[in-house]
Amino acid sequence: MKILIINSGSSSIKYQLMVMPTNEVICTGMIDRIGLETSNVIFKTPSNTIEETLPIANHKVGLQKVANMLLDADKGVIKSTSEIAAVGHRVVHGGSAFSDTVKIDEAVKLKIKELFELAPLHNPANLEGINVAEEIFSDAEQIAVFDTAFHQTMPEVAYKYAIPNYLLTEHKVRVYGFHGTSHKYVSAKAIDYLEKNSKIITIHLGNGCSMTAVKDGKSIDHTMGFSPSNGLIMGTRSGDIDQSVIFYMVKNLGYSADEVNSILLKQSGMLGLTGYSDLRDIEAEAEKGNKDCILALQMNAYRIKKTIGSYAAALNGLDAIVFTAGIGENSSYIRNLVCTDMDYFGIELDQEKNQIRSKEIREINVPNSKAKILVVPTDEEYEIAHQVYQLLQS
């Protein structure tokens, strides 16, 4: 069964065509800078890579370009769009309405639209991708996979804020959690590796960062909250901050609400602390002795360490911590900062193993470490395809 995975962002489309259940990747690619004259188009197969720069006016033009490349007589991979059995769409916010993958109908699209105000950058683009895909891949089942779905198992004590109840019941203000597709995938891989249901903390570190407490395969707590801006320090997002700072900036410093929002989402985090948002640059500067970069990395690791402690308490034990995503998988520097002086929790890092890079799941703790330290490469495209396939087979 051929399944096309589409991740439609505000100015980009990422896609991958897979065969399930064999997990064969037929092609992968992306289009970014949509809406500009210099949009980047990438199309990769095992034997070819095509890269172009051309104007892509909107998502409809972009997805039509994807279809044209898939169907290309010389370098394409299918002869008809009817070969695609299903299109799996990543949808960032499903609110509390969706706890699983669903077939898309008008009611589902309406609910995604109702959630625009909770994910103004993501859900509109996700829905546009769905609408266009329905036209271009009209023979395929359209399936939605929600980033928030994995966290719908969180208990009320974890997802409810200590604010007036009507804000939850009438306005849906609560913890939703994000990066769920990644956390679900790597926690399942860790459970398979450990060969038992376990108490696991998954640590997704990319430009966006989050952590999840996973008990027996289910999310019970998560660092991101009502939006993806809460929790850990991120590339440009502040993470946790006293809400009084916002009021102070508006009342005393003269910023508008939109300006404060922009500062906290786009100018803060590692960028605000160091002037750099890319961790590779920050690590390089830290090695040169840049004090701001050294402190920022220490702050980042400190917040992760504190969260490990609180989640170990919530789980009443700890079998493993799992590092994943671009930084989690590749930065031995960050993993070392996080895992140093954690032997109280039974977390002891093997420095030599920590330096090894691999695309496979790997264990980087010393042999007698009570809690395993795992690096698990995430694969959100596979997880989406897997969930789509399971839904269609059920």
C-alpha cells in the first residue's frame, strides 16, 4: 500500500511516499519559501535528487508540483495518482477532540478550522494542504494524524491549569501537549528495546524542545502546554516564564501584546541569550570560551535536568531517558551536560558511547546504570504512515 505523507507548514510542504507495511521509502522531498519567487523544491529518490528554484505561489501550486514530480515520465515514481491509497496529513492541533488518527470528512475539517485560534501558524496551513490534496489525490483516503493526540491520555491533574473552571469548560484553556508523533514513536521504540512496558522520559530536542513522561506507552505529563511555547528553552522560544513579565512589558515598558508575543516566540530562547538560534553555532562559540553561550547551554541543560527529576517523581521510578530529534540525537555536548551529576537517579553516562553517532537506537549509559540512557532517532514520517496503515487495516 502506497501512502503519501504531507506536512503542510505556513510556507512549506514536506512530503514522503512510502510503501506499507514494508516501510520502503519511495521518495521524499520538500518545498519551502512558498509564496516567493525563489521557492526551493527538492525531490529525492534512492537513485536521483532534483533541486530547483522557481516561484511557487501557494500550497495548491506546490502540491501540484509534487504530483508532477511523482508522475514525471523520466524520474517519477508512479504512473497515476490512483496508485496512492492514502494521504496522511500531519495536523499540529487536534485539541481535546481527537485522541487518535481519523479519516477526514467535513466534520473533521470543521473542527480543525475551529482550532485555528489555538494554532494560528499551523492549523490553517494544515487544512489548506488537506483541501488541495483532496483535489489532486482524489482517489486516496485523506487521513489526519494529530500532534496533540498522544497526550490525550494525560490525567486531569496534569492537563488542568489552576484557573477558573469556565476557562476550561467554555474556552478550552488547558495543557494540550505537542510533538506527540515523535514522542509516541521513540517511546514505542524504547519499550521494544527494553522488552517491557516501562517508565520512560522522552526528550525531544530540536529548534522546538519538549519532554514527555511516558508510563506503559502512554503520555502522563508533558512540558509544552496550551501552546508549543511553554516548557524548555528552545531555539527562539523562551519556554517557561512568569506571566507577570508579560504584564510588566505591556504596562511599564510600552510593548503591545503582539510585540510581546513576537519577542517571546521569535526573539527569545537561545537566540535571545546568545544571538544564535542554531545549537551548532552556540556549541562552537562555547568551545571558544563565549560566556553567554556557555551559560545558555548550562541553562538549557539545567531545565531539562529539573524536569527529569519531577517526571521521575510523577512516574514513581525511571527505567530510561530517551534523547531524540536533531539536537538530542547529535549533540553529545548537551547529553553530557544533562546526564552529569544524575547518579542519584541511577543515570550514569558512558563518555565513549556518548560520542558515537549512529542512525540506530543506541544505549549510552555505563553497564551498571540503573536507568538506561537511550538515543533513539525519531521518524515522524514513518509514524504517520504507520498510524494511517493501522487505521485503514482496522
